[in-house]
Amino acid sequence: MVEVVKFYPFELPGRRGLVGYADVRVGDILIRGVKLLRNRYGGYYVQMPTLQSGDKTYPVVEVVSRDLLEEIRRKVVDLYRERFKI
């Protein structure tokens, strides 16, 4: 059901934070610009796309299901680790 269509690495060596962007297909829906981030403990999490308007940020996509969000995270992290041998 969840497939990573494309991954765009964007990492500054030795730094935590943004690792890259992914385009993720969930059924018939394509979500562009899912952020993959590394936390200070070495783990990874995803953040859905947002829009910036002035000093406010608004979500473009909101995943209500924790299971679906975890599946998206797992697929993006697995692809990242496989591709970059992390």
C-alpha cells in the first residue's frame, strides 16, 4: 500500500536534522515532499509537507492513522538505509 517513489537526499555531514525528501505513494495518492529527519539520538522520523505563510506554518497533508504514519516512516527509512548503507 505504501511505496517510496523517489528519494532526494539533502544532508549536511555530521549534522542532525533534515536528511532528505521523499515522494510517497499511498494507494492512489501521491504525497510529494515528505521530510526525513534525524533526531539527536540517531533515530529517524518523517514530517508531512507544510506551507509557510508569513510567520505561520500550515499542514498540507495530515495522516490521522498512527499505523499509516509508521508505515510511511518505516518505508522511507528503510529505503534511505539501503541506498546509503547506513
